[in-house]
Amino acid sequence: MVLLIGNYAPDQQQSMQRFSTMMLQGLTAAGVPVELIRPEPVLGNFRGAGAFVAKWLAYVDKFLLFPRKLRARIAAGVAVVHICDHSNAMYVRHCQPVPVLVTCHDLLAVRGGLGESTDTPASATGAYLQRWILSGLRKADAVACISSATCEDAQRLLDTGENAPRLSAIVLGLNYPYTRLSGDEAATRLRGLHGLDLDKPFVLHVGSNLRRKNREAVLRIFARTKEQWDGQLVFAGEALTPELDSLGRELGISSRITPVVNPDNPLLEALYNRATALVYPSRFEGFGWPIAEAQACGCPVICSDCGPMPEVAGDAGLIHPVEDEAAFAADIVRLSDPTERARWSARSLQNAERFSSEHMIAEYLQLYKTLVPQW
């Protein structure tokens, strides 16, 4: 039996929830007995006292109530515990003597808590939490990193000599079967989007307003193309902040921006299919899931050279230093040529074959076997 530990639902860490669900479904399909448990919102459901009190009540759910449940479940018998998100690494000490594997998606918050510059600064309590997470990671039997870049961070921060956890890199698989659609199918899915003119091309950004996502740069990059290219800009994900709206107006491009708030997978798939390119100038990432998703749909990717992004984009990516916004803009104009876009689209589809969820599950099964000799 593999016991998966997922995330506390009220924290709304959607990508982490998708990963744990993908592991559950993949292991089940492979015929492996598996169970997914997560901290349940008990006290954290009381929101009437305000966000500050709710946060501390949630800590009771996660750090006092859930460990009791976890220890009881382990006592009932499991072969290996797989903590699906490194931010829950503090649970490692409650799993002994069962071997524990932790998937590490990135160490940006941990590094921020240690005072490193990662666009994720930590408060005093946040820094304590990140040190607690780091301590838990060091106690794990194995840590699987989702990229080589994260693996390098882990090697630097977790190395404790003979007691260091076993490190490996297991590339993420896609959590939805993104694929090429016919032009008619993509257009049908997009037809109801307010503000999007399907008779004009568009470039796409997928993500949130976190500083490291660098949405301000997306606006500036797009503004550089406005005299050469009569296209649109679609922001998929979190709604734009008033500050980003204001910047769009200052740059004279607000009438050409279409926000698509929290699209579901079929709608996002259609956006990838119809976009001239995904523009992704992030400063820091753990992996960069939209890069792989876009490429699986044949959408060329223009991304920064930071962290794991060149690793994910491969030779199908148009890659630039994050500060070279002129180069990003030039590639948007370049890809407006259908022949040029088709060339990079073919490369993207080929590179995306690496992101197989079945291959990812097979690698985790091999890792489980190294932790449980009698598997």
C-alpha cells in the first residue's frame, strides 16, 4: 500500500492538488494499492473571525489534528508514504518507521525564508515555517525533484552527509491530456469569450499575479509589438490586479487585452491551440507547467532562461534573458509568420512527448522499489 499525503483544501494550492490526484489515478491504473489522505478543514472552516484567526485555526488542523490521523493510518499498515508536496515535509517525522518519499516542486519559498532572493520574501513566522519544511526534507528517505534545477537547489540545501536523503529528478507528467485540436473545435470552445476577436491572432500568458510570474513584463513586451503586429493579448489564470490594468492603459494596449479568469482545461487547451505563442518571462519557477501544456498543443513558447524553463522548453523553446524584453517582442512578430510558427509548433509537439504521466508513474514505482526491498 502506498499512502499519498495531499494538501489542505482551503489553501487552494490547485497545482499541488492536481499532482496528488494524478499520482492517485496513475498508481491505481498501474494496479498499485494506494490511498490519498490530506488534512481536513475542521477548525479552519470557521471564517467569521477574519483571515488572521482562520490562518491559525488552519494550523491547528494541519499541525495538531492531522498528525494524529496520519500516525493512526500508518499504524494500520502501509509500505511507503509519499508526501506529494514538499511544503508538507514536516509530516516526515510522524511517518517513522515507514520509508518516506517527498516530491519537491521547488525550493523558492525555502530559499526566500533563508534570505535568498527568489521573489518569495518571508515574514518572521513564514521563515520559521520554511526552516521547519527544510528540516523535514532532510529527514526524508528520498526526495524526488521535478526538475534538474530544483535538484541542484536540493543538493545544496539538504546535504547532511551520510544522513542526506536520496535525491533524484522525476520530470512532471501532464495532468490533463492536452493535444492538438482542429481549428473548428478550438474556435467553437473560444467563441463565447467576451472581448476576444477570433478573426485576429493573440499571444497568451498563463499564470498568476505573483511577482515572480513577471506579468508586468508581459505587458511591456506586448506593447513593443503594437506598431508591427495587430494582435491581442490573453491573460489566462488569476484576474489582473488594478496595478496591471493601470499599466496596460499607460502602455496604450488595454483595448487589446482579454482576461480569461481561471479557465477549465478544455478552454485552456483551446487557447493554447489558437495562440500565436505562449509568452512566459518568469523570473523563478519550480517547473513551468504551462510550457509543457502549450507545447503539447503545438503552441510555440517564448520563455526566459531562468531556472528550469530552458530544461522544460528544450530545443523547442525560444529562450531569452528575462530582462531582454525586446527579444521576446521580436519573437512574437517572428511567429506571426505562419511558416515560422509551423516550424516551432512541430518542434514543440516533439518536445512535449517527454511529459508523459505514464512515464512519470513508472519512475515513481522504481523509486518506491528502492525504498521497499520486498516490493
